[in-house]
Amino acid sequence: MEVFSPTSRLHFSTSPLNGLEYEFVPSELDNIAPGTYTFSAWVERSRSPSGPLELGWHEQTITVRPTEHGKVLDASSFGRVIIPGSAKGRTLLALAGFEIEHNTVAAVPTPHTVEAACQQQGLAVRLLPHMGEIGCGDYLQAFADGMYPVATGDEEYYFHDIGNDHMTAMVLGGQQLSDALGVAARQALQDAPECQGMIAGNIDKYTSLLRSICLEAGEDVRFIRGFFGPSLTAELQGIGTILGIANTQTSAIIKLVQDTAREYGVDVPALD
């Protein structure tokens, strides 16, 4: 079982005493029985990003625990946990199987755990075990089939797909959002490849901005206003128009996403 990436990519951990950390192959994490394991090997590594390589003994300890929806790995198992999206409202990640303590990620779900947790929330997830960055065709086909795609062949892309960003929006938007994006994806699959890339990119933007409008009031809201413009509703409606989603439908989806976020205790700001 290849638990770590065959590319042997290493990442600097937050503590220089820990040296470097191997990337996991996320699709293999479900095959590990609950317990604590230490992996060790002689590796070439550098003590700084630009420093010379030297041979050193590398040890990495991981802890796998059972949970309601399957299994999680303690965040310390990764040496780093990169979860895209604002820290505000991070508790929403619990809907996807994460364990959150004091608004910090305490444990990361395995792929099948994400799948089961999201299923309970009404979101179907399609796991793509041999992928890092998902190609346009597979991305659109998942949405066309009413599912959210998650790459499980690469740790960094896995973190992106399950992070506090697109997935959070999909969970909050429910069937209404899934249906709207499904129509756009099915239409795009009948178009030329260059059009497919444009639609896939705008689905990405649409879900990301939907998540952003649920941020608690403060610096984060001022930042996204500066990036997207003073009217977040108008910006989202513009992206929706490209996807064939009517302005009234986008407004209804925004309301649903915000109302659902409030139910989970997020202090959602006024948009415009």
C-alpha cells in the first residue's frame, strides 16, 4: 500500500525540528486501520527551501481514528494542514467530516468519510482516485450527474476540493444549487472544448463566491468586496448569467446559502 506520494514530494512543517513532511496519497487513507503508525526512512532533505541536500533520517507519525462517518487523521499527521478559505465560519467544515476545535482543524476526514458526511447533508460526492487537478471533462461530468468532484490522487488538490470553499458552498446550497450547476454542466458538455473550459472555470468562481458571501462581517468581507466589486450580488449574478442561471435563481440560491449558514451559527453579513 503506497500511503505516501510516489513523487516523494516533501514539505516544510511548521517546526524545523520535524524537518520535512511527505505528502499522502489520499485515496489510500481509507485502507489504514485505526491506530498510530510511524513511518521512517533515510531521505535527502534540506534544512531550508534553498539549502543544500543532505542525507537524514525522516520519521512521520500518523494517527487514524474512527468517527461517525468513517475515519479521520489527526491534523498533526500531516505536518501541515492547508484548508483553503477563510477561518471565519470554519466550523462549517464539520459538515464534510472534519473535526473542528476552537475554530481550528483538529482532524481531516478520509475520502470515504467526506463522501458519507456529505451524503448525510444531501450532497453526492464523486471521488476521483487517480487525479490531482481535475480535467474539464471529468469536472463537468460530475456536476452534470448531480455530484461534486473530489480529487483523491494528490494531497494538495484533495485539501483544495474538500476545504472551506467550493464544497462548503455546495453543502449549503443543497439540491437547488446542484440542479442549477447540473444544467450548466450538461449544456457545456455538448459544446466545443474551449467553451467547456470557460464554463468549468465559471462554476468554480460561482461556488467560491457563494462561499465567500457567508463570511462573518469584518476584514474578510471588505477584502472580497475589493476583489469582486462593491456589489457581490451583481457579480454573482453576472457569473450566473454566463452559466445560464437567471438572476432571480441566483438571488434565491444566495438566500438559501445564507439562511443555511445562519442555521449553523455563522454571522452572515449584509451583501449590498
